[in-house]
Amino acid sequence: MATPSLLLLLADGRFPAGAHAHSGGLEAAVAAGRVTDLASLEAFLAGRLATAGLVGAAFAAAAHRAAVAETADSANQARPGRRSDAPAETAARSGAPAGPAARSGALARLDAELDARTAAPALRAVSRRQGRALLRAGRTIWPDAPFADLPATPGGAHQPLVLGLLCAAAGLSRVETATIAAYGTLTGAASAGVRLLGLDPYQVQALLVGLADACDGTAADAARAADDPPERLPAAAAPLADIHAEIHATWEVRLFAS
């Protein structure tokens, strides 16, 4: 069973997954003059939470669901007197994956759907790059997790899918998984705001406290949405963030990778 410390560890910006190297699009927004102070940073973070935060959290929760469903099926098969087809029947009624092959298929569908929701090629590359970094840490800490079932796509799997499997391996719940994903979309950009704008870090932390209820609400919505088929998961978009990401990718000098 997971402990609260594991949740804190995975939500910590110091977890070795390279999150500190990304501003979540803030660097480009600052350069464009769209974020200039604490108030505009708050608006930026709220918008990011409602779009990339919701989508990423929902896909992380869905990947967690795929992993946990397989674990539950394995436990059911091990029960004495259990009919061999019962796990499949249970999964069919719940819509959950039933076995490694089904889990691989579910993760492949999730990867394709998240790719479709990430319009900017630069952001697709960033998500897969962060997925590779997170996967490296996950394989070291939880080597028995089913990371081999992630789709073998060029560039690696998207970060939310890796996060979902990693949180399942840590014994975290679906809501906790979604909370970590949503929280991560806020903290990286908030920390970047201190560096890019010279903001008072105490005021930035107060801003994050003010967004805590919205973050929890987004995580709860994402966890509920994870019961839907991949095609029906949230698809909230931010076209201006996509444009900024493509422009940012052309810069020769920048503080952050994205």
C-alpha cells in the first residue's frame, strides 16, 4: 500500500525526471508580453490547469486504470475456485482491460489519442522527451512495473502514460495520480515565473495555494473521466500555447527546453 510520502515524492519537483528544465510554455508567453506580473501569471496557470492540466491528468489516470485493472484480474485468477473466464467477464462489464495484451492495446490507444490532442509538434516532442526521462527514473525505482507494455512509438511514450503506470506501481490511487499530474502543470511554470520575471517566491507560493482547490477539482474530474473510452477523454485545447511552443522551439538561446 502506498504511503503519503510516496505521493509527496512523485509530486516533488526534485524527482529526477527533468521537469525543472521546462517552463510549461511560460518562457514564450513572457517573451510575447502576455505574462508580465503576478496577476497575469495566475491567469496563465489557471488556463494551463484547465487545458493541458485536465488532459494530462485524465490520460495519466486512464493509464493508471489500465495497470490496476490488470493487477486486479491477476489476483482474481489466483483465487481458488475462480472460473477462468470470470476476470474477462468482469472486465467486459466494467470496460477495463483484462490481461497484458489488452493493457498494451489500451495504452497504445491512449498514446494515439493524446497525440491527436497535442496539436503542436513541438509539444508532442516535449511530452515524449519528458516521458523518456520519467521512464528512466521509474525503471530504476520500480523495475517490476509493466513499463514494457508502453507503446514502442518513435520518441517514446507520452509523459502522462508513464506517470500513470509509475503511480500504479507505487500503489497510489487514481485520484492521487491525477492530482500529481495536475499539480505538475502548475508548479513547473510557477517556478519558471520566479526566474523569468523576478517575482517574489513567497507571493508565487501564495498564488499556488490559491489555486489548490482548482487543482483538486481538476484532478477529481480527470479521475472520473478515466472511466470513459480513450476517444472520449478530455480534449481541452489552447491554440495560443501551441503557437508559442512552435515559436519557442526555433529560438537559439533560451532558459528552458519548453
